[in-house]
Amino acid sequence: MPRNLNPDTIGFLVTDVARLVRSEMDRRITDAGLGITPSEARTLIHAERAGAVRQNVLAERMGVEAMTLSGALDRLEAQNLIERLPDPTDRRAKLVHLTAEADVMLDRIAPISASLRADASRGFAPEVWLQLLEHLKIVRSNLHDAKAASTAREDVVS
């Protein structure tokens, strides 16, 4: 029996937009000749957003495996864009910190990100674009809450 699959559900739309944004940002980073890979640029951007954080936490926030992130961090560290410093709460763990050189690189990445956002928001009135972003924040919060509730239920059952 044929299914009437809707290609415009939230899951498909968000996945398609995320894939297209990532692909286009990767292309623009590569074309800019910054001396870092798109993966390294993403890592810097996420590290800036997260602040001083353990590698495993950064990997989780980026949606990648810790070992995958490790290679990008190694290359960024070799370029003096990040440093791994001891975690004062656990001397076995390291925190990822951005260096002053990372600030310079992030300043070079910023206009690339801004141009991508401008292209993505073309055709939207500014207030409508802001509403879309606010609505997506609500969706993110709702899903975060659902995940937390599910984890809490699993902890009770365990």
C-alpha cells in the first residue's frame, strides 16, 4: 500500500536545512583559503560557543564522536588556535581553550557566516526571520526538555 509521506515535516525540513547550511558553509570556508578545514572551523565556532569545556562535552554538543573531534583538535592545537589545559576539577581531564590566534581566525570566519545567514534569510522581512529563529529556539527547548524527562524516567527505572 503506498504511503503518503510528507517531505515537509519538521524532521525533514530541519535535516535538509542543516545539511544545506553545513555544505554551503564548508564550501565557503574552503573557498576563503583560511588555512583550516571546514571541520576545524566548525570546531572553533563550537568551542567559542561552549567556552572552556572538556573534549567529550564539546564532541557531544557538535554531534560527533570524541575520537573524530580529537583529530581536529590536534590540528588546531598544532596551529596554536586551541590549547588543552588541565581541568581543575579532574586532573585527568583536559579543557579546550581558544587562544588569541583563534580570535583572529574567528574574526575571519565571521563575515563568511554572516553572508551565509544573509543568503538564507533572503526574502524574509527582518521581523519574520527573527520570529522564525525564536520559534526554532522554542522547538529546541521543547526537545531538550523531552530528552531530560526521558533521561529522568530512565534513571528512576534503573
